[in-house]
Amino acid sequence: MKNTFKIICCALVILLQAANSTDKPVKAPEKKLESLKGEEISLQEFRGKIILLTFFKRSCPPCEKEVPVLNKLSQKNPKFLEVIGVGYKIHDSDQVSKLAKKWGMKYTVLADPQGRMARDLKIFSCPYSLLIDEYGFIIWRSMGYHPEALEKGVLAEVERLKNKNRPPHLCCLPLYNATSAARKKGLGKEVSRVLSQGLSKRGLKVVKTEASSDIILDGSVSKIGRVTGISVNVKNARNGALLDNTSITLQGNNYDRLIEKVYEKISVLP
């Protein structure tokens, strides 16, 4: 009996994975780079803020020219924005430090002497900037010196984050019925309804439309015999980025464990 239950659970997991396989936005690398103080720093340490990651190199007049713009952005929005300059293929942190001092950089500066992060991001010229959201996903890229467009794009994201200082609004979409048994019982809509009610009782704001939400819950449900498998995706409503996932199997129709797991995932989001 136990072996049969395990086999059914494995089959449900495979079905759920297939149902939930979608393209997703690109996450920024989490490689550690060296600070000017010799410390190793990862972009993950700034999670919860908007990150403007900009690559510069020596003998690059546009790189030097955009420093005042970056200083202004950094000093104006320290609570919501982290500006990070990365020395592109400058051999050691001492040389990066000298250049940062010479150009008057007043924001976080890191060294990437081997160009590993630049290579991962497919960056081969400077200046090159990336804007990263509070979850660590790349929003947009900009190559070259475009100060007005850069400032406008960054400030728009900062304002969005400022206005987010409230509990997130959730929209629970009907789950995809991955098996005929699930379709016959209408489990996709039932699980969505139960999730909405359970999360609302825990103090989260549940809304009816995706347009007015910050977070979208979707996923799939399968049923084989008495066993139900449920996979719930927690997504950023703005760009569809997958922030987290909860998958469980259960017997019966008590969804308390599922509601608690999803609530825990949402509670720790930036």
C-alpha cells in the first residue's frame, strides 16, 4: 500500500511539473564580488531594494561622465535604491578604488577582475547598466550613455517600490486541472476559492482581478485515486516572474496545510 502511494505521488509530481513549465524572467547572478574594503558582497544582500548595476572601465569618457547622475540617484533614494558600480576587467580592487576616488563615485563600488559577472550577463562594452527589481529579477538593460532615459527609468521603479509600502494584494487564479479526475470534480476552482478564503482570514488582501494585484497565485492540481497533488506558484503580477512554489500531496479535502505553506512563502517576500 505504501509503495502504491509513493508511485502515485511521483506520478503527480511529474504531472504538476509539466503543467507548470513556463518561460520566466531572468534572475540576476548571485556571484560574490570584492568590495573596495576587501569584503565579498553578493547582490542578494540588497534584496528588497531596486538595484542599478552599472559596469565601467578605464579610459571610458562616457563611464566617467555618468558618475554625477549615479551619485544623484544614489543620494536621493538610499532607502529604496542601491547604485552599484562594477569595475569591468580592472585587475584588482586597488585599481578600482583609485579610479572610483578619481571620478568621485559616492555609491557602492565592486571589482570584477576576471569579468565573470559581466560574462554571465553577456556584457562586452561599457558603460552598461541593468535595473534589478526587489526580488532579484532583471527589469531592463541599457548600453551606452543615456542619462535622461536612465534617470527616468530608475525613478519610475523607485516610485513603484515606495508605493508598495502596504500589505501585498493577491489574486488567486483557478488552478489548471492536470488530470481528468481533477477536471470532473472542478478542483482547480475549488482550491483557488479555498486558498483565497484561507489567506484572507490570515490578514492578506485578496482581490478579484490581476490588474489590481501585486502577487498572482496560479498552478495546477491533479487527482489519482484518493490522492490529490497540488502545485501553487507565487508570481510577481507585474512581470510574471516566479517568486516561489509550493507543492504538496494530500488525501481528503483538508487544505489547511496548503494554505499555511503558501502563507509562509508570501510572508517572507520583500
